[in-house]
Amino acid sequence: MTLNPAASAVVPIENAGWTAEPPLREKTAALSALEAGDVLFFPTLRFEVEPDEVHVFSPAITGSSKNVAFDPANGKLAGATLTGDDLRALAAMVARFSASAATLVDRVLPSYRGRVAPGRTSFRPVEIAGRKTSWRKDDTRLHIDSFPATPVHGRRILRVFTNVNPLGRPRTWRVGEEFDRVAERFAAALRAPLPGATHVLRWLRVTKSRRSPYDAMMLQLHDRMKPD
């Protein structure tokens, strides 16, 4: 990963491993930074890929999807074209990362224990940059997280990323402004959902649960930011 050294929103955290218990000062710094809206960066933390998993690092395994998704709630993997042993190897790797990420959050942020619900894990062997896609799906553009099909009803989204490029290429991140400044910039263009719209979306199975007004606003903000 490469970072802009002038970006004060990126806070380095030293941690020996995914299951390690960091010193109290590191945990305190991590919690303060995250609650302030900053990004935690673990420069020495590496996710190890097993030898029999290297072959899954191919854009061909996703077909028309941009990523493979693993749901820790039921152990199911979606979005992959693999079968048999190849599919099991991919599932084992993504499941291992999902468990590692959950343990990392538990160790580094003990104040969140009992308050975190693990979400789906994405594996993206397809580079977004240069890929033909709509502006809405272009993750190289600055945006906030908001999931069209999975409403969060006001709960915050905590993402854990790791770069596992087999060629050793870094992943470059762009960090935007603080949320309140972004929201203020686009607030006038946001609209409350029409009466009954959230129920219709659920009935049509566009969303997995009823989309709350909060989710509707956040999704609009996501969609306003990307084409700007």
C-alpha cells in the first residue's frame, strides 16, 4: 500500500499479528483515531497466502462479477466460477481472512467487543482501474460506503482491507475529507424517500430488508460523490 505522507487522516498502528494483543497505548490510539474518522494503517501486518491458494489470483475466476463474496453467517461463497478443489481452496482462504479480520478488530478495539456483527468478505482479483464499468461501480472514485441491497439502519460500517497482490504491486489509497464537510457539500441535493418506496423495494427484492431513511440518504450521498 502507498500513502500520501501528508495525509493526517492516516494513523499508523504497530501490531505483531492478526491475533496479537497490542499494548494499551496502541489500542487507545487506534480507538481515538477511528472514532475521529481516521484510517488505521498497519504497516507490518501481512496476510499470508498458502501455496495451494496462489492459483486463485486470476481475474478469470469472477466471470462477470467484480469480486467474490463470502458470508460468514452461512459459510457460502458467491461470485466465483471455480468448482471442486479450486473452489474449496478459494473459500478456505477468504474464510480465513474473514476470521482474521474479526480477531484483529477484537484485539485492537476491545471497546467494540459484543457490538460488531461480521459482514460479508470480498475478494477482488480484478483491478478496478481501467476496467469498463459504470461510474457507480467505479471504486477508484472517492465515495462513502453504502450498500444498495443491504441496508444498515444507522449502524456504522467498519472495513478491514489487505493487499494480497501476487506480483507485489502496491495498492494506492485516496483519502477524502471529513464526513461532515462532504455531507454539507451535497446535503441540498439529497431527498427523503417517497412514502412507501422502501416497502416496494423490499417487496421487489431489490433490498434484503427494508431500506431506512438513513440508508436512502447515505446511498444518495454515495451516488452524488462518484460522478462529481
